[in-house]
Amino acid sequence: MSFEAECPECAAGVEMAGDTVVGEIIQCPECGAELEVMDLNPPTLELAPEEEEDWGE
Amino acid sequence: MPIPAETLTPDEAVDLLERLVSIPSLSGEEAEASACLVEWMSTHGFEARVDEAGSAVGSRGNGPNEILLLGHIDTFPGSPLVVRDGDWLAGRGTVDAKGPLCAFAAAAVAVDVPQGWKVTVAGAVEEEAATSKGARHILANAPRPTMCVIGEPSDWNRITLGYKGRLLCDVLLRAPFAHTAGQAALPAEQAVGLWENIRRRCETINTVREKAFDRLDPSLRHICSQDDGAYGIVDLSIGFRLPPDLSPDDLKQQFEEWIEPVSKETAVEVTFSGSEVVYRGDKNNALVRAFLTAIRAQGERPRFVVKTGTSDMNVVGPVWNCPIVAYGPGDSSLDHTPGERINLTDYLKAIEVLKAMLKQVFESTESLS
């Protein structure tokens, strides 16, 4: 069984495999945005945290 | 057998940090601090010892799955006074990295460790000395953990995914003096020219590279000139922060071409050290997911970061190749500064994040695969 949710960036439908887990990071096939799976019931996506850059250890 | 959690109050967690920060522990001089942390862990249900490298290592649980919380117990030189001022604790190591290390120990005490799991806290020696003696000893002698968290400051709501590589180069230039009224370059001038050439080469490589993580960044760490009769000797210490597509070995090869002597009479010797390959961990695994959930549970949006420095992740990451991140409270812009200090509310939040992360990891059956 697969799920589908709306990409919060471009509103495209994003299909997710049945073994998708909350917290998984997937890519929108339309706009390429990285998305975090927030919930499976109902399937909900948010933009994944962006990668910042920082100096130091 | 499952190992039950112990109760640890916020005051006890802060006392541990204040106690450890009060013990100076420059690289190579960590014995007293390691003994202190081992004693604390032993009285809080860990099986703890000082290992052969001098690192403090303590475990709760029996495994076979293991999450290793790998901090470091040595500090950068300099000794800002240890001062508690309201919600702040100042002192060398509060941020880099006794804050993260003590947060590891405090969190590991306060969670149930189920059958099949072990949580290990390590305060490794000589991370700041560019030898990473403690981490290398663990790498050589301990089994590969199921997951690893490196203890470095990144703010309590940020997850560090990777660090750039590094190469250190000591260049010894020896050249004859010329009359200062003449045209020939003096030894010190040749050395400055050599550095400028290196800088230009790096600028060329960086032309189309926008992100700091992708750039080759050189730094002139020291330069020292002296007279030796009719010759001048100049010692340059140069550091490079390496991008993902340039290994230390690749740079060594290129570097030899960059330092062509300006004349036949000039001799240039190069010694390389501190070689570390870049490492960037995956962000789609059970460890990262547990951190994302744990930070959100504290009411904050989690953030990812990659860093231009190095850490023990560069040492163990490429070998273990297991889920790995760096995490810890504290503002890393205060690393190595006279104003090093940590916000204690953030320190306590980081402990809560670590506890929640550990619980989720232990409950996650996928992490066992």
C-alpha cells in the first residue's frame, strides 16, 4: 500500500511507499524540494530542515 | 536484563558540568578530569573505567546493539574563570565540549536501557590536539557501534551532519640573503610570495563554489623568519579546510606543484600532518529521525548544519559508516574564545532531547536491522 500527500512547496502529489516512516526525508518529484514525513494518518509533509553552514567544531 | 533509569535532577546535571569544567584538562593532561567523570559514572550505574588512552568510558546495558555517545574531555588552551552567573556558566570547556559530554552522561543515566541495547558515553582525550588519540583508540579497540553521536556544540536544536576535511602543512623555506638595495627577493619576501601563490590557487579552485562546505579554504596559521648566516629561514604553518571532492592525498600532490622555489638557491621542505578526510553522514536514518522528533517535542523546529571545522566524526565516521551525527548544546562561535560560556537552560534542554532520542532509538525496531 502506498500513500500520497501534497508537496507544501509546489502542491504536486507526492507518492510514498508503504514502508515510509514518520521523520523520513523524501524528495518531491516535481520541484525537487526535500520533504519530511510528519504524519502517516493522514499523510502529511513539511519542508525538511534546510542545511545551514557554520564554522567551528 | 533491562537497566532502569535513575533520577537525575537539573541541579545535579549542572553540578556535574560545573565540576568537570573546574578541572583543567588540556590535551595530554586529562587524567584528573577523566577520573572525575569515571567516578561520577560509576556512582550512577555505569560500568566505567579510564581506558588505555586515558579516555573516560562508561556503559549501561549489555548490547549487542550499542549507541556510542562520543564526546571529548580535553579542551583548547586558555582558562576563562569558571563563573556561574544566573543562567550562564562561563569557563574553558563549557561549550567545547564538556557541555555536550556532560549532557551525554546525564541523559544516559536517565533512560531505561532495554534488553539488547547498550549506551556508552566516552570522554575521549586529545581531540583538540589534532591527534584524536582517544577516538582512534576506541576505533581500534571497540566494536563498531550501531549508531554514534559525536559530542560537539551546535545549539540544542541543531543536528550536525558533517565536517570538512583538513590538512596541515609546515613549509620550511631556506634562501640566500640578497642586498636589500638589489632586485632579488629576500627570503621573507619569497615566503610571502609563496603564501600569496597558494591563496590564488585556492581562489581559482573556489571560483564557482558558493557554499563554504564546498570550498578549499587556506589559512596562514604562523609565519616565522630567522637568520642563519648568509641564509634566511622562514617557517610557514599553513592549514587547509578541504571540500568533499578533495582528499588530503590529492591536495598533497597538488601542493608540491604550488610551491616551486623561486630560484635554484632556494630550498623548500614540506611536512604534512593533521590529515582528515571530509565526512558527511546520511540524514535518512533512525538516528536522525529520533533527533528530529526529540527536538520538536521541546517545541522547536529542528535544523541541520554542516561545519567547516573538523571533529572526531572525521576519524570514526569513514570507518564505521554507521548512522552518525554530532550534537550538543552551546554556541560554537564561542569555541576557543576567552568568553566561552554556556546557557544552562539550553544545556538542560539538550539533555531532554538526548533522553527522548535515546528512548526512540531503543524503541525503534528498524534501527536493529
